[in-house]
Amino acid sequence: MPRARYLNKDPRQTAAASEHGSGCFSSFLLPPFAALIIVCLLTVFALNATVPTSALLMNPSAAMTNGASFSAPTPNPGESVVINSNGNSSTPLFEISGSSATDGISPIFTEQIQYWEADIVRWASASSLDPNLVAVVMQVESCGDPRALSRAGAMGLFQVMPFHFHITDNPFNPDTNASRGLDYLARSLETAGGNARLAMAGYNGGLGVIARGEWTWAAETQRYIRYAAPIYEDARNGATTSAALDEWYMNYGASLCRQASKRLGISE
């Protein structure tokens, strides 16, 4: 930024000016004129040192120059995204953090998931995750059945594979199952750079799928995201119904949710 600069004059030149004049001003006017110049320079310095807030918003480099912090805005849910060379979106479809957590979960989820609402909020808070993201994973994985067991050996509410548990763990204990499953979901979300869609794909297909083109994903993972991503979008956007969840229920979830209802003692 500009600062006032002072020139050290040669005494011989100053003396000559006193004897013969400057050609513009008489010698007795020089001190007041010099003082005026200094005041003007100091005023310019003060104005340059104060950068308006609007300038910081328009010019991030100005904020850096003056010691202020600047954060670029993040995309809102539903914004168009750019597809990069590997087929995945370079801008997060749903970028989330722990601060996005709500007081409860969306009403779009089935009654079996609503049964676990208080626990979902507690588990999400402990894992710094959005409760609605946790609810989506539970919905698609087990529909809230704490004893669910897949043919691949995945267990419990979040269908956690055996190798994620400690030797002393009870995989069907809801708190233990949530702890192990949501730890993996949080790692997947971090690997995906906050992109919840890719994080859910990583949860289902392994963290390695996140960096790969979607056309290389297993059919199961593609089907998983086909339903999970729009369900999560509906939940985040405050929808009261979800066509994607209804379609998932009709095609895959009905028997799973009936089994969960029996396990939880929910009358249909």
C-alpha cells in the first residue's frame, strides 16, 4: 500500500534556493507548503489502510492483504454440478458438516426409522454427521431392524461387516453397531470431500469407489445411490413425502420393513 516518502535534499541545493528563489514560490512559503503535502500524504495513507467490507467480498486478495479471512461460498443443494473426467461431480451435490445437524429427522422416513429418532440424533452428534444422512443409511440398509443380517454377513442397523468390529463387540448392540458403522460413514464423507452422495456410495461399495467413475461401480452400489441420494435430498430440503423413498419401499423395502416392525413391536 502507498506510504509517504521523504527525500533528503542536498544542503547545497537548499542554500541556493534561499538565495535565488525556487522559481515558483518564495522561500518563506516552503514550510507551510511542505506541511500541507505531508498532511495530504497521511490522509491518503489512512484511506488506503481502511478497506470497506464490500471490497473484501468482491476481492478476496484485498482481505488477505489486510489480515482478514475470506471464505468462498459453498454450493447449495440442488445446484448444477460439473462432471469431471472420472465421471464424478467435482462440486459436491450435498456438502455437509456437523454444524448442519438438526434437532430431529425428516418426517419422510418410515415409522421404523422414526422409532430410532432420538438415538439417530445422539449417534449423529457423536459422529459429527447430519442426522438425516444417518437416517438415510439406516433406512436403506436395515429399515431399523437391529437384528438384520445380510447374505454377505453384514449385521445390524447399519449392516456393518464383521471385520469392522472389535473381538469383544456385540455387533447387534445398537450403540456398538452405530459406532462402528458411522465411523466408517464419517471416513467415507471425509474421503469424498463432504459430498454426501459419494460418501454413501463409499459406504456401500468401499472407499475406493469414490475416486472412480460411476460407470465402474457395482450394480448394487449404483442402485443404492439411485435411491439414497434423492431420499437424502428430500430430507434436507424439508419435504414431507419422498417419491424416491416410496419407490425404494415398493421395490426393495417392504419385506425388510415388515421384519423390522415385528422386531420392534410396531403394529402395522
